[in-house]
Amino acid sequence: MQKYLVSIFYPSSYKTSFGEAMKRKVNLSEITYKEPIKVKTVLQPSLLDLPKEEVSSSSPFNLEVEISKKPIGYEVKGKISGEVELTCSRCLKKFNKRIDKEFKYELMPTSELSGGQIKSGELDIKFSDETVLDLAEVVHEQVVLELPVKPLCSNECKEVKYEEESVNETDKRWDKLKELRDKLKEKEK
Ligand SMILES: [Zn+2]
């Protein structure tokens, strides 16, 4: 028998601590060998905390996840689906990127990190001593992994001539400076 926690999709205006808790957190200590926990939920963009400099907006993200207990730690597997709005690194146009992704990783206590048997980065392992799994964080991490280093609105945009490319890069540098200036201004407030 598997435990199913199916949360209700509340409109974003509906905010109670109970509703949020149901959608967002899984108490790992409740998971037994016999009973993995399955959660199906929808996470609002405001909870995902995606990097604003890369993602100008995002749809709500669907998450299906199953967490099973292992001799050491847990296995987390599931899938996410949603859409993010990115800015093309060449023409600076905004475009939507669909993200449908399956993922799987092991969640290990940090004590395993010093054991020497498992090296971080070797497998899909995440080290954490948290007893509660924040599903918004799970989606955040998976989305960030899918963000391209150089987003392109289309394949054609890849073939822009060199001259135009260098112009764009100059523009981008100015953007960075503007960003810095805005940040400094904010701090002064
Ligand atoms: Zn483009």
C-alpha cells in the first residue's frame, strides 16, 4: 500500500498556513520502507524563487514526486512540468521555454559526505540533514538545472552574423552595469 497525498490546487489568493503546508512540505520521518510517499501538487511561481535575472516569469509548475526510504537516506524521483520565460542571449527577445523533466536523486545525510565512500557530484546525490523536504525547493533546483547558459529564442538566432553578435555582447555588458547601478541605488534607500 502506498500513501497518496494529493493536495488541492488553491488559487494563489487563498493563503492559509495549512494549505501552504500541505502543498509544500514532506515530513521525511513519516516515510517507512513499506510506504513511500507520493505527492502530486502545483507550485505557484512566487514559491519557486527562480533567478530573476534569467527567468522573467514562470507558469505554475506541476510536480509529481515519490520519496522512498533507503538503508541510508531517501530516494527522490518524480517529474516537473511548466513553462518559463527567458530572454534570448542574441536578439534579447523574450521567449517561452517548456520544461518537462523527469528526475531522480538520492538524499543522504551529510555524515555520509565525510565517510569517503560517496563523492558529491559523482552520482545524483544531494546531501542534507533536513527532516522536512521542501517541494518548492525541489522544483526550484530542477528548473535551474534546465536553464540554458546561453538561451536562444530559436535555432535561426544561433546563426546571427558575428558583427551583430559583438554588438549584442556590448549591450549585455551595459545591462550588467545598469543592474549594478540599480542595486547600489536600492541599497542607498
Ligand atoms: Zn533570439
